[in-house]
Amino acid sequence: MSGWVKFQPLIKLNQTMKRILLMIAFFSIGTSTIFGQSNVELTLKWNAPLSRYEVYARPGFTQSGFSLGASQVSVVVPSSVADAKLTITPSAGGTWTEEGIAIYAPTVQPTSDFHPITSAGASTNFTSGVELLLFSFTLPGGLCTDGVRLFVNNSDPSSSAAGMNGSDFKNTLEAGAGIEYYQSNYNNTGTQCNPCNITAPELSKQ
């Protein structure tokens, strides 16, 4: 009997530890699932009826009142466009403005101009897989130019590249204590002002 009394606390301790380990395991699985879906993709489109460019966010999660923090979405424009700021119209995610200094035809990539569009953030309603218009913009003169796209973090010039003047144009969508939600761009090969969608049957005479 004395042997049972001696080892009983050890058995209880092991059972408690098992419960703790199970809780940690379930929490880890749940956390990895949440953070695995906590990403936002970006795209840029030309809206012909409204004669404007539009930047959309496509979240991998659903959350009303998501606290979007300080963010930057950079737009790359052909250097043939006049050197002037873009005209921004905010829609969601805060007041988007081009307050930073644009870089025009830098040595490292002379065919492009780089425009940083930033926001201090705001409460934003996200629905998983549904595009949300963050802001729209027009080019100087209000004309459409082919080839406008979003900055690509891993391949466009870094702040240390020749002619970038130390400016960082990386896209970022932050929330909370500096948690990054931006993941990547999609359909980002450059906008077309007049895409040709005519098929062979449409060309034939009736």
C-alpha cells in the first residue's frame, strides 16, 4: 500500500502533462491553419467603362472589422508616361495617397517609373476569395497606357539598386504588431487598354 501512495502523485502528474501536451497540439494545429489562411493577394486592373486603373485585395480569410495597419502598394508604370504623381481615389483600407517620392526611369530599370501608394490603415471587411477594391487611380493626363502593373517584391529593384535612391517600394499589408499579411500578386503581367477578345466565329459574315 505504501508503494501505491509513493507513486500515485507521479501518475497524476503524468496525466496532467498529457492533457497539457494535447492542448498544445490542438492549439498548434489551429494556429497553423489560421495563419496558413491569413494572407492577402493583390491585383491591378484597367476599368474601361470608368477609365481608371483599380487595385484589388483578395484575402484568404473572412473577417469583419479587420484592423489593417500601415501599408504600401507600389505601382509600376512605363517610363513613357509623364513624370507626375498618380491621382488616387481611396475605396477601402484607409486613405491611400502617393505621399512618397516616385522614382522615374532609374538606371537599374530605365523603362519603368515606380510610384509608392501608402495608407495608415483602417478597419476593413474581408471575405475569403472575394476581391475588395482598395483604391483606383488615373495616370497624368487621364489616358490609358498598356503595361501598368504592381511592384514585384522579389524581382523588381531593391532600395540599393542603381537609381532607386534608397527607396523601398516593396508591397506590404500589415496588421497588429507588424504582422505581414501581403503574400503575392496575381494576374500581374501588365494591363491592356484594349484587349482583343474577338473569336473566329465573330469575324465570319452572316
